[in-house]
Amino acid sequence: MKERFKTPTAVFLILTRNHKNETEILLQKRKNTGFRDGFWDTASSGHAEKNESLSQAVIRETKEEVGINISDKYLKFAGFYYNNIDSNVYCYVYFCTSQWQGEPKISEPEKCSELKWFNIKKLPENIIPDRKTSIENYFNNFYFGEIGWE
């Protein structure tokens, strides 16, 4: 029998700040994850777990990965993407916030080699391509996409 209902869901946080009248985004550089190591990713990303809402998942992942606390009341929906990347089908849900408590830091040094703020108009060359598309779409008021389908 065909296996059904097995599409995993991942959450991503677009963390922004205003710096010298410019919008900046916090990105983390992946390492030792087995997926796009050496590439820049959103401030936090990860899988939603069983019996966990999407907002709970992104709040948990953010605390685990960059050590800051965010409140669901400050989370904004930033996009939904149905992706077929490297023969893996995923539902990606993006959130955005510019309000948090604490100072962002690398909380999982085994998975992240660097944390850095970038001007939103000058994203790094080696950012994960679908993340770049999703971030740019959010700042251009597009909130849905299908990536990797013919």
C-alpha cells in the first residue's frame, strides 16, 4: 500500500532589526548538519514536533539555536512554501519578528559556525537558495511559493 501523509514540516525565523536606518537580518552559518553546511541560513530553523504548533516550534528552535526568547504575540506569518528540494518534499513555514529578549548567540556550536547580521538588500552569496527566495519574497509581500517542482 502506498505510504501517505508523510510530508514533514519545518519552521524558519526571519529575525530583523533596524540598524542605522537599514533593515538587517540575522543569519547563521551551518556546519556538521549534513544539509548545506557552509551556507547561511535563517536565524533559526527546525522541524515541528508531534503535538507542537508551528509558533511553538519556531519559538523553541530559536531558543535552542540562538538563545533568545520570543513571544508568539510578536510573531508575524512570513510565508508558506511547498518544496521539492534534493528529492525531499517539505512544507516550510516562515515567521518574522523584530522583538525578542536576550542577546543572540551561537547556542549550538556543533551545528553553527557563525552568526552575523546582514543588510537585507545585501544577502551573502552563499545563502541557501530557497531561503534567499523566501526572505526576498517576504520583503516584497509574497507569502507563498512552490520550489523545486516542474
